[in-house]
Amino acid sequence: MKPRYRVNFSSKINTTQNKIIMKTMLLCLFLSISFAFISEKTGWLEIDWKIIFIPALLVLQIIIIGTALKNRYKKY
């Protein structure tokens, strides 16, 4: 009988660093949406709702690049 190997994806996703990254992205997305909503209601600035997700993606890219550079130049 062959042993079954179970891959536990939740243990790989629920690391401390990934939780911090997800919270940062959600905070950035929340701030972008609230800024756009308030700007539209007050008439201060017209915002295209299609580009709301760009700040959260930029934060994710900065985090990924920073982590990659930190791992590359880590002293062993």
C-alpha cells in the first residue's frame, strides 16, 4: 500500500511574513479606496476607479524586490 502524501498549503501561506505582507496590501488598498471615495464625494479630485488597485500592487512589488535584495546580499 502506497503512503499518501498530503501537501499542507495553509502552513506555507500562513507564515508571519506573509501575514504582514497581506495586512500591508489590504491597508494600502483600503487607503486608496477611501481616498478615492472621499475625493469623489467632495469633488476635489476625479479618480478613475479602474486604477484603484495600482498602489497595492506597487507596495507588493516593493516588498518582493526588497526581500529578494535582502536575501541576495545576506551574509552567511
